[in-house]
Amino acid sequence: MTQPENLKSILQQVAQGKLNPDTAFNQLKNFSFESIEEFAKIDHHRSLRTGFPEVIWGANKTPEQIIKIFQAMYRKNQEAGLHFPIMATLIEADVFVKLKAVIPDLKYYPQGRIAAIVPDDFTPTKPGLINVITAGTSDIPVADEAAVTAELCGFQVTRLWDVGVAGIHRLLNNLHYLHEADVLIVVAGMEGALPSVVGGLVDCPVIAVPTSVGYGASLNGISALLTMLNSCATGIGVMNIDNGFGAAILAGKMLRTAEKLNSKN
């Protein structure tokens, strides 16, 4: 059956009492996708399953492909009355210029290389505070990808840049930022030691993000990745190299889970 036929069948079964609403919901949340020519299938129901909508991976796509995906997602949001941002990651500045020419409302966050259509009335209102920290200035692009992603997902975010272990007093002079956070995202290249230090100072989850910053023996982030995986501090989860986006989604899921647990009490 086609998608419309499947949808009609599910609704008929609910109307006839053959399918209860909860079962129908579980079927529908794994149901809807939209084919865009031959190059993409947009997962419109991802937010129902995972809590967060699909995000466009911008690297290795042509501007024309990205535009068509943006337009399809925006149209679906309008039809459904949804008011959350539609975003794309890893968008270089020259690509954004081409996107903006076709999508005038598109916003650009150059440090994090994120492009997004953001509703005028959108404000971060979800409970919980995410603090994003970098060891050095060179780690900011990855960290800002995490920060902007978290903000566009509706969370409050603070930023603390350039407080690495080479000058540990910079971190120690800002301990209040660490202690105010509900989840910490710590981004570091070189030897990747900062998450271990932070993990020994706080009682909240720490998400470590290694970056491909450093001289040759840093191996494009592998040295930082291994340091973070081998941390002696507990309560640290480690993302893939340069994956600020993934860190933000994980932090958001932690806060959503905490909210669900609180609602049960």
C-alpha cells in the first residue's frame, strides 16, 4: 500500500474499534516520510519517536538539494501548524549565500556553520541549563555547533570559551558556570584533558567532545578521543570527533528524560 492508503487504513481501524489509539499512535510515529526526487527521504515523524526533528546534514549535498529539503520541511511544518526551527549543519559561508538567495528567511550562525529557518516567536523555553565549554579558541566552531543546536532545540545555553588546562586558573575562576549547569558539554583538542578535570569538579553529566585540533601526533582528534575514553573521572560520555551536534542532542535527551521523571513524581 502507499503511505496515504496506510494512513487511511489505520484511521479506519481506530474508527471501527479494531485498533486502540495508543497502538495507532505507535504505528504512525514510525510511518511518515517524504521522498524528494531521488536523493532524499525526509523523516517527518522523527520528533515523535526521538523528541527532536530531523536535521539536514549539509556536507556533501549540493545547494540545490539542501534548498529542496528545506522547502519540503518548511511546507510540512506549515501544514501541521508546527513552530520549531528547521536547521542544517556543516553549512559553509559560500553555500549559505546560495541558500539565502532562494530562502530569504534563512539565518546563519557562522561559528557553528548552522543555517536555520527560525520562527519569529521562537524562544528557548525547555527546562534545564546546558553549559558549553572549550579548552581553546580553536575549539569554538565545534562548541558553537553544539550551543546553537541546543538553543534551536529549545534549551537555555551558556558558553565559556578558552579555559583549558594550560592555564587551569581560568577554569577555576569560573567554577560558578560549571555548578549552575544541569549538563556540561566540554570540547577540547590537543590531548583532550579538560573533560576529565571538569568531571572531577561537578555533579552533573559531562559530555566530552574531542576536536581535530592539534599538531601531528594529535592524529586529527584521535589522541583527544582516546584521552576522553580513558578518563579517570566518572560520569563522562564521549562523542565522536568534532560532533558538537550529537553532543547537543544527547544533552537535550538527558534533560527531557529528567523532565519526564519529574512529571511522574
